[in-house]
Amino acid sequence: MNTFLWVVFPYLSIVVLIGGTVWRYRYDKFGWTTRSSQLYETNYLRWGSPMFHFGVLFVLIGHVIGLLIPKSWTEAVGITEHLYHLMAVFIGTVAGLCTLIGMAILILRRRLTGPVFAATTKNDKAMYVVLGSVILLGLWATVKANIAGGGYDYRETVSPWLRSLFTLQPDAALMTAVPASFKIHVIAAFVLFACWPFTRLVHAFSAPVGYLTRPYVVYRYRDPRGGLRPTRPGWEPPR
């Protein structure tokens, strides 16, 4: 079971994530969208969307720094373990709460706005459950270990384990002594990765790069009194 949870299952999740994304891009390009509902309601969206997206962005940055950058590297530039711990707990908790509150506002908007709720699919509901579970479990792990408890340095165990997956030398033994709250959070995160390509979250892989090189939109002048002008035979030069 230890090998399945920390070696087999993560690789299966990554394969589904990559393969599902490629499949979705090739065979469902028209479905590669958030199915925006801004047209139906903007008051809730104005508050919920920025809180959720900026919260997710800071959570992602914190995870990249904490999981992918070795502890020795941050200490080499003068960031002590105590300083890193304070920054991670404070910024991580605030970012997580912003993400959770923003998501709650978006779900409330989706439930209270008739047209938005009518456009909500079973896939969307399942996605909200999985995504919300990952966020709640992450907050629970942070609060339980670092605020309510005596602190836990996941960069000694979880981080090396995750990096060992990318180097194709997985070390499941590193996860043996990890607190249960962190283990459950990690498992939920890989479940989310496996579901990602088949939900509206896939739009996160899109970037408006083409916008930088897109040609200008041509607007042609139209005489506001065009209906009063007599019709002339033949072509007229463009204006």
C-alpha cells in the first residue's frame, strides 16, 4: 500500500493529467473554455473571482518554492528555517483563506443566480467538491501542524519525495513518518490532477500569447446618414 500510494498512484495521476490534456486539446478544442457566465451576474463575480484567482496564484507560488526548491538553496541565500516557517504559515494561511472565501462566493453565486445555476453541470459540481477538499485539507494540515501543533518541516520529507518522482527515483520511505493530515492533502491533490483535464480547470493551461501578435481589428467608417443617401450603381472606393 505504501508503494501504491507514494509511487504508483502519483505516476498514474501525472500520466492521466498529461494524456488527458493532450486528448482534450486535440478532440475537444471548442470545449476548452471556462464557459464564462459573466453576462448573467457581475456583483458576486467582482469579489469572488479576484479573491479566488489571486489566492490560487499565491498558493501555487508557495508550493513551488516549498516543494521544488531544496531547503539548502533557501538557506544559502540567507532564509533561515525559522524565517521560512513564519512566511509559509502566515502567507500560506492568508492565501488559502482568500482562495476558500473566493471559491465560496463563486459557489454561492452559481447557486443563487438562476441562469448560472442552470448552466452548472454535474462535472462542475464534482470539480468543486474535489477542489474544495484539496483547499480545506491544505488549510487543515497547515493549522494542525504549524499553528495548533509544534510545527512540522515538510521540506525534510514531502519535498524530497516529490522531487524524487521527477527524477524517476521515487523514495516512498520518505512519506512513512509524514503526519496523516499532509498525506491526505497530497493524495487529494493527485486526485485533483487526474480530474483536471476533464473539467473547466483545463483553461489554466491556456495563455493569451497570440494576443501579442494578433493583427489590429479594422474598423470601417460608416456614414450615420447612410440610409438617406441615394443608392449609386457600381463600386465605391473604401473610406
